[in-house]
Amino acid sequence: MRSAEGRWFEMITYELFLDLASKTDTIKTVILKGADARGKKPFPALGQNGFFYSRNGDITIRGNGQDLAEFDLLMTKPDGTLIFVEVVTSPSDLKDFLQEIYYKKQVIRYLFNQKAVTFILVTSFPLTNYKGGRKVLGSEEHISICTRSCDNFRKHIAGTWSKQSLKPVLPPGKTCLSTELITAAPFPYKQFHDMEKEWVFSHLGNNDEPIDLPSPYRTHTLVKKILFGRLFPSTTKRLCEHYKFVYRDQTFNAQELNANFSRIILAADIPDYSPLIYLKPRQKKEYYKMVYDGHGTFKYERKTPPKVGFYVWLESLEPELGSQVTIKLVESLSRYCFSAPIKQPPGS
């Protein structure tokens, strides 16, 4: 229910900003979305980088076909700098929100060579009543707009919508597609990913010292996940001697893993570099994301469906990881992840 309400409120916010843009020069351009984003919307595929539209017209950034971030709304100022807007209808949506905002700001900084990135948060509840909300407001670049409740909006909407209903026509140049935005830097995401991957491999070493992370590359903040590779079937037995795999209430041994899953892939989430395992069930087009708990067990978190770009990327991987390097990777990354201080994103 909250998801449907959030979508509804997001589109109302979009229409309000469109209306506002027609009455002021403070907003140079509003980026079209939803039904206004006409034209082809390519399915996720390897090699896709930059701005794309989802089937529903949502504005997304893709890296090698993977949806890295979704923007509720984008606008430009008179000087051409980009602003992004997020719409939240429930305090529970503020969990891990600051990390998401930080990532989107880093992407905009890189793509458009912006030193400062203005962020507007529109909520239907008082943001300062919640700790997560107060953290979001900890930057001079962040602006908060608190509206009345969604129920209040709903009471003032009457009648039914018709496809024949005409929307106001904005002056030329007041709107554009996200795919028409001109970036200042290329976005070869697979190259950025491979740089991070090679950095980890080259710094594994043979001692028990913490691995040197993050990498020194400017683009390391743009990579959300490292795919180290697919495991050879023979690696599974050695891996199960060191770690347990629990899917809901079921624990798999090496024989059961090979019997039930056709692909096993080692990865890591960034910025904490927590180890992950992706399992592909036989006869199914999906992957199970298994998260390491720091105590020797990979536990099931969620599924990766086939209609997303990340699934396509997982499918493209060939076996390349043996038991020795796999175990070394998990040990080194978990040591870094669970012993290093909690890493908080900067406020801006």
C-alpha cells in the first residue's frame, strides 16, 4: 500500500514542479518522466551506461545494464547545474537513505562536473521528528519541503482522469528527456568496476593485515558492487568446509549446493565491502542473494529477478575462481568489513 501511495504522491510532486517551472525562471528545465517520457525504453542489456527510462518512465542511471540509481525528479537551474528531488511518504523509507543520497550526489558530481549538488527532499510528514530526517538536513546543499498528508491531498482530488485530458503546454526549453542531458564526462562503468576488482585482487597479500580499502581511484565511489567471478564447481566443497549456506530454514552442504544451484558467484557490496554469494537455482531464472553475517554463515536475503540488468551481468560470468582465492577473498573482506569503523557517508 505504501508503495502505491508513494508512487501517486511522487507523480503529484512532479506535476507541481512542472506547474512551478512554467511560472518562474528559477527552474530552467524539468526532466520529463512517467507518461511524458515518450519514445523507446530499452530493456536492460550489457554495455548500457548513463541515463535510461524504465518501462514505467522512471529516470534511472545504468552501469553496464545494471540500474544503479533511480531519481524521483531531476531539474536544472538557470546556470545549467542539475538538481535532484526525492519524494518520501513514510519515515520507514529513511533507513539507509543518506547513503543513497550520497551516491546520487557523487554520480551527478562526476557526470556533470559539479562541485555542489542541490538536493530537495519532499515529505508528507515532519522530517525533523525523526533522527534519519535530521541527518539528511545536515548539509547546506539539502532542502526540505514538508507538505500536508497524502490523505489531505486525496480529499481535494475529484473526478476521474481521462487520456483525452490536456496538460498545459510548457514553453520550449522548459522540459527535456533525461537521455538528452549532456554530460561532462564519460561513464564506462564496467571499466570502473574492473579497476576496483583488480585493486582488491592485487592487495590480498599473504598476511593477516587489513586489506587496503577503498581504492585511491576517483571513480571508486561510483561502483556499488564488485563481481569477483563465478566459482568452479570444485570450489564449492572447500568453501563449505569454512562457511555455512542457509536458505531460510534450510542449510546446504557442498553436495546439495551443486545439486540445487547451477551457478555460484562471489561479490561484495560497496562501500562496506561485505562479502556476498549469488546462487542460481537450477531450472529457475533468478538468483538468491546470500549475505555474510561475519560468523561463518551466508544467509538468504532476497531474490534477483530476470528482468533486471544485474541479472544479465550475473549470467555473463564464466567460472574463474578457485578455492584458495575465493576463501582468501571472503576472509580479507570480512576482516575489513566487520573490524573497520562504521563508514558513514559525508554530509555532502
